[in-house]
Amino acid sequence: MTLALQRGGWIIFVSILVAYMLTVMPLPEWARLARPEWAALVLIYWCMAVPHRVGVVIAWLVGLGQDAVQSTLLGQHALAYALVAYLVLRLHQRIRVYPLPQQALIVLLLLLLINLIQAWISGLANQPVPGVAYWLPPLVGTLLWPWIFVIMRGVRRRFSVQ
């Protein structure tokens, strides 16, 4: 446990907490519709950067935390995040060599997959079908990806997360 904390494990935990805080931060009504999945973006980054430390189980736990933060059906985000983490772990060596605009397109597909899974689960629970605005957050997350990647890479290097 101490070795994991010495190699920057606490940074991963803190970055996920910051993502949760950004998720619950109060925003005006017009901006709430475009709030990206911060936890998913941070999770995708850590799965790409340190795949031996952040995997499907961590993604499941982050998803359960996201379910609790957003008061959604328990397991809804967990299932989507675990699937996305699995895909990123399988393809992380390919994704990491792409330039940021191409990475952003892959992140768009991953975020759309998360929304699709959540819409499917909502449909199974007889909740209303989401409207067009439901698909806006993946687009915003895609536009933010280059900045998130650069900031998170700087944090990872600064604190020597291996």
C-alpha cells in the first residue's frame, strides 16, 4: 500500500474526487445541459496512461461513485464505465500514439457509448427517453479532451505517477 501511494496513487484518487466535484458544481441552467462526464474523461485518461494501475475494477468503483453523486440508478454508470475502461485497456497502446485530434474522436465514440448504455438502462427502467440535449455532453467532452489530456499528463509527470 505504501509503495502504491509513493508512486502517486493518491493523485489518481484526488483527480477522481476533483472530477466528482466538477460534476456537482452548480451551473446555470443553460450550462447544465452541456456538462461533460468529468469522471469518465479522467477515467479514460488514467486507463490510457497507467493501464496497469487503473482497470475495469477501478472503473466500476468510479462508476458506482458517479451513480451516488448523480443519484442515478445504482450500477448505471458503473456498467458503462467498466465497458469503456475495458475497451481503452485493450486499445491503449494504439490510442496513445494518435495525435490529440484523433484521440478526441476516439473519446467522442467512448463518451457516446457511455450515453448509449445509460439511455438503454434508463429505457429498461421505464424512464423517459432522453431528448436531443442528452447527446450534447459527449461533444463538449470531446472539445475539452485535448486540454484535459495535457493537464492530466502534466500532473502525472509532476507527481511521477507510474
